[in-house]
Amino acid sequence: MPNHWHLVVWPRRDGELSRFVGWLTLTHTQRWHAHRRSAGSGHVYQGRFKSFPVQDDEHFLAVARYVERNALRAGLVRRAETWRWSSLFRWLHGPAEDKPPLAAWPLARKAGWVEHVNAPQSEAELAAIRRSIERGNPLGGEKWTQRAVDQLGLETTLRPRGRPRKQDKGSCHLFHAKIKVPDTFSTPN
């Protein structure tokens, strides 16, 4: 992608993700400036990186598919595997010595993975992944998500944004209605 990256990483210890992203962005910035023979000032990267835990089941495959089809979704290529900076391209086309140091996935790719990546994702799947990207909430099954939230202290990622609305504390509400009362009542015989 011309303006951002997606990485699926599996840190082994606390703090590894922040250190890795710090090293990666610093190294990339230095190489970017060296390539352009510029000293540079200001930020190359705007804002902090976003991350969220992913369950190593179908949710992982959904995220991997989201990442590998990103250039296709953005209209930069006609087929996801032709984006030469993606892991899908390297997995299919790169000779062994050119392949980036990709770790084995926690799950095997599905049969027909390339065609699966090139097929559109459902709106519900995209919405769930994008919500996790924006909020940092874990992506997984209900029980797994709750365990991840408890273990990692991510309770705020599941709450609605903004200040909670004030609760009605049993206040009295006035109900007013106008009704027309007849002048005389008649009773049936």
C-alpha cells in the first residue's frame, strides 16, 4: 500500500510488538531519507500504530485474507497475488532466497487460498475486522474474546465510545392528554 502497512505478527513476550514496530518505523524512515538523499524533519508516520489480538482459528484466516487482499480492495491491482509487496506474492512467486522471513501460520491456508483471497469479503467480516483495527478489541469467538479482554486489560475496547448517557433515576414524568368529556352520559337500556 502506498500510504500504510498491514502486518500480522505474533509477539512471544510482552513489549515485543512495540519494540519491533519502533525499530521497523525508525529503520524504514532512515532508509527512506537515505534513498532520497534527504536529511528530513517531521514525521514520516502519523500517529501510533494500531494492533489487536486475533484468535488462531477462522478469525486468523479472515485477518490474513484481509491483509493479503488489501491492494486488490484499494483498486491497485486486479488480482491480490500480483501486488509484489505482499506476502501472497512472495508465497507464490518469490524464490526461496528472496522470500521475506515469514513464519509458519498457526493454521494451514485453505485449499484454493488464492481464489479465496481474490473473492470479496462479506460486509459483516469487513466490519468486524475494521472495528478491531479502530478500537483495538480482540477478534475471535465470544469466550476467547472475553478471556483476551480480561487477560490483556482491554475492557475499554468493548465499551461504546464517548461519555455514558445519564441514567434516568426514577424521576417522575408528567403525562398530559386532553380528552373530550361529553356533557351528558347516556346509558344503554
